[in-house]
Amino acid sequence: MDQTAQQSLLAAYLAMRDDLKRYFALRLGSPFTAEDVVQEIYLKIAAAPPDTQIDNPSAYLFRLGSNLMLDRFRSEKRSLSRDGAWQKMHTASAGDETVSEDPSADNALAAKQELAHVLAALEEVSPKARRAFLLHKFNGLSHAETATALGISRSAVEKHVSAVLKHLLRSVK
């Protein structure tokens, strides 16, 4: 858009600004949202490429605003859909109430403290027993698979796991 065309469009925008706000306030149901749309119209005009030719500035401004309004509706619809899906995945219903599945702050803190105690207690056992315990309990290996991985007997794995469990029970209480 050459300098004269852009000045002409900006002059039309300034002359019609109040009409644009009223028009979009009625359609959007909010003067604040309408103000945002009208401001976006200005930003689009200011960023328009120099070779743009506009024969009817009034129609152009209303069409541009309508497109921005539709973009807003689509964005809000996607946002509501995404938020609804997230809420559905992270909450549960108890009658008419929606209950978050997230633990309370007190429970989360208690769990972190308990985990710290368990990890500290794990550091107190022998490295071989700790390794056998972690492979079996955390990596999900069977006693036989753990024995093969560590190069020890299945019976030794059972003894290591049992000893670590007993140590954890004594230490964490």
C-alpha cells in the first residue's frame, strides 16, 4: 500500500472508529472485547503490505474486523475444548461436585518428606542390595532376571530384596 493509500485507510479508520466499536460491541456482547478487535484492526492496517489496493475502505474495515472476531471465536472454542479435555482427565465427579485428583498441598509435602526418608534409608544399605532392590522393585525385573543382571543367584536376590524391605520398614517408621 503506497503512503497515500495507507493514509487514506488510516483516515477512514479514525473516522469510523466509534462506529466499529459499537458494531463489534453489539456482536461480541462486550465493549472491552470490541475495543480489542478495533485495536487489532489498526494493527493490521499498520502492518499491511505496501502493494495492497483497497477500493472501499469502509467495507474493508468491517470485513477485517469480522474476520478478527471470527478468529477470536474459533480460538475461544479451541481453548474451551482443550480446557474441558484437561479437566476431564484431571478431575473426578462425586455426585454434583467436581473433585481434583491432585493431592492437597499437605499430602504432597508429606509424600516428598517420606520419599526423602526412603531415599536416605536406601543409601544406608549395601550397593549390591540396593541395586538388586531397584532392579526388582523399580525396573520390574523378576528375581531370576535380576539375578542374571547382577551375576548372582536367585536366592541372593531374594535375600537382598528382603533385607532392604526390612531396613526400609524399620527406618521409615
